[in-house]
Amino acid sequence: MDFNDTAEEAAFRAEARAWLEANAPKAPLSGKSEAELLVLAKAWQAKKAAARYACITWPEKLGGRGGTPIQQVIFSQEEAKVGAPRGFFDIGLGMCIPTVMAFADDATKARFVGPAVRGEEIWCQLFSEPAAGSDVAGLRTKAERDGDEWVINGQKVWTSGAHYCDFGIVLVRTNPDTAKHKGLTMFWIDMKAKGVTVKPIHQMSGGSNFNEVYFEDVRVKDSQRLGEPGQGWQVALVTLMNERLAVGGATGPNYGELLDVARATPAGEGSALEDQAFREHLADWYVQAEGLKLTRFRSITALSRGQTPGPEASIGKIVSANQLQAMSHEALDVLDQFGLISDPAVAPLEAAFQQSVLWSAGLRIAGGTDEILKNIISERVLGLPGEIRVDKDLAFKDLPTGR
Ligand SMILES: Cc1cc2nc3c(=O)[nH]c(=O)nc-3n(C[C@H](O)[C@H](O)[C@H](O)COP(=O)(O)OP(=O)(O)OC[C@H]3O[C@@H](n4cnc5c(N)ncnc54)[C@H](O)[C@@H]3O)c2cc1C
């Protein structure tokens, strides 16, 4: 197997690298507030869009480059090396706008796609509710038709970025008289509309990345509907397929950085690297990291050949999120009393391991929990019998939780 770039890919990589070296922001990002990072991220997104490096695979008329998926992978790999501000646009451009492009009318696409690509407007995804996460089709937020409008009431939760987002896609129940998957409808919504209240959730990391969102008699026009009434589940699947691809692997400190920390940390006569129990864990993570790397290469090879990657994204997410969590805890053990220091100015690697201890548990839940992804792999990849779904054919209103 040859994992090297083809001549064409190497030429694109060189071009992307040269552009990034000349244009990427040079100022360090650590220590900046979310508001400051947002300003920098919007400016960076606008710059990429002007040079046709934002949304590389999208058609040129929609602000993309008309490029290939492998070019997008190459650009993202190179962009990750320059430390540019990231994260604010992943949900909007990775999941919401592809859904809008698939289901909205031409006028809606013309209004929203360009500003999203240029980073002028940000989108969020409003699916999960207090009683509907893994089983999102069990959601209760409802929309009732009133002439040419719909009136939405209910609550969403864990909505990443809702506090700075301009628009969102919201999945609601429009028909409780049919089976739970069949009574759903998707709308796009203005996050500043009357009746929408966003309440940030304070996280143990000190940040507030996600929110509760309440809807009280929020009026949306029928023209804001994405797909037919009752077709919301099919529309949501388009969003969720893009989510699994986007969430893909864990971002955070890696095996090599753990090795550096252990090498630099004194223990007994030498360094933490000489501890037998630690070395055994390291060997396991090395094997996992190599497995993940080769699995990722398999996806990239599929993209390079113009194919769609298979279930590797789910496997990659389960392994990498669990590995990140275990490695981060081990790193804090290795650092002993210094592991308690979370001030980025003085902690090793700007406290990357301290932050990922707090973040990695959420990564095992976001975009499908470990158990849900294992169900998907067992049913769709290994062909094992499906989970028993007793509520599949019952009307939503007749479910014990349906009222
Ligand atoms: C960092 C982060 C960001 C998020 N961002 C968003 C967002 O922007 N928009 C949004 O809509 N949502 C978002 N979510 C919510 C996320 O999609 C849900 O948390 C997730 O789907 C799990 O749902 P839940 O929290 O309700 O847990 P539950 O579904 O209640 O699961 C509880 C436990 O039961 C297990 N379980 C559930 N069903 C099964 C089953 N059938 N078989 C075996 N085990 C099962 C789960 O694995 C889990 O361990 C985010 C979550 C996180 C952590």
C-alpha cells in the first residue's frame, strides 16, 4: 500500500502550504477569550473563502473551489499545523448548510450559503432534548400549523454554539398521531427570533460551549421548512451522516506529546518514562495510535479514489475518544502534583492534557455515544441482528413517554 501523495495531490499540498505560510494568523491563540477567538476565526474564514480554500468540495458558484474530498483532507491537514483559529464553523458548514443545500429552495440557498462560507453568519444544530438524545426521534418539541406559519414550543439542550449563532436547523414533532420517526419535520430558524431563549450551560472546564434553548410560541414561515412535513427524520439523517464524518477523530494532545511529557518529568532516579506500569500503557497506546493512523489512511485512500469512506469514521471516533481520555488521565498521574496546575502560562503543553481530561468525556458522547456507535458497527458492518425496537410502529402519542 502506498500512502504517499500522488503527483497531483503533492502539487496541491505545496500550493496550500505556501498559501497558509503567507496568510495564516501568526499571533498565539492561547489565553484569548471566546469572544476574541470568534473575531479572529471570522476574519480567518473570510480570508480562506476569498482564496477559495473554505469548503473546497463545494461548487464555485456557492463559494467553494469545486475541488475533491482529498484536497479538503490535504488542506485541513496543513491548516492544523499552522494553529489557525478553528471550531466555530464546523457544525454550520459541516452539517447545517449541507442540509440546507439538500432541501431548501433556490432563494434560501442563495441567501444563506455565501454568508456561511465567508464566516459572516454561524449556524447551530438543534436536535437533542432532555429526553431525546441517542433516541432523537423521541423528541417532544412541537410545531403546530397556523395558516402560512408554524408555532414552535418546547426545549432543546446541548446546543453547541447557540449563544453566538445567527441561525439553526431545528427538528420538531408536527404529527404525534403517527410513529415517532414519521411525525417529524425540519425547519431553519433565526436564533434571534421572538420567543427563542438561549441559556448557556456552565461546564466543569470553566467554559460554556453549549446551551439550553427554549421555544415559546416561536413563529416560523412555512417557507422555512426543509423537506416535506413528516420527512424530518430523512432530513435529519443527512445532517447526522455529515456529523459522523465531521466528528471523526478526537482532537487533543497525542501519544507523542505524552511521551515528551514522560521524558521531561523526573521520577525516582530517572524520568517517568522508566516506570514499568507506564511503559506498558504506552505500548498499548502506541499500537492503538498506529491502528488509528492506518484506519485513517484507509478512509483517505477511499477519498483519493473518489469513493465514500465506510464505517471507519465510527470506529475511529470510539477508539480515539477513549484513548484521549485514558492518555489524559495518565498524563496527569505522571505529572503528579504538577498535573494540578491548569494555568496555560506555566503548565506543560499549555495545559493541553488538563483540558482534555475535562473535554474527552464529552467527546465520547457527542455525535453518537460509544454504545450507539457500537450498535451501528454491529448491525450495519458485522450484520448482527438489530436491536429490538418495540416502539417502532406505535403512534408517538401512545408511547408511555409520548405525552
Ligand atoms: C460536546 C457535546 C456537544 C453536543 N452538541 C450538540 C449539538 O450541537 N446539537 C445537538 O442537538 N446535540 C448536541 N449534543 C448532544 C448529543 O447528541 C447527545 O448528548 C447524545 O446523542 C447522547 O444523548 P443523551 O445525552 O440524551 O444520552 P442518552 O441517549 O440518554 O444516553 C444515556 C446513556 O445510555 C446509553 N444508551 C442510550 N441508548 C442506548 C441503546 N439503544 N443501546 C445501548 N446504550 C444506549 C448511551 O450510550 C449513554 O451511555 C452534544 C453533546 C456533547 C457531549
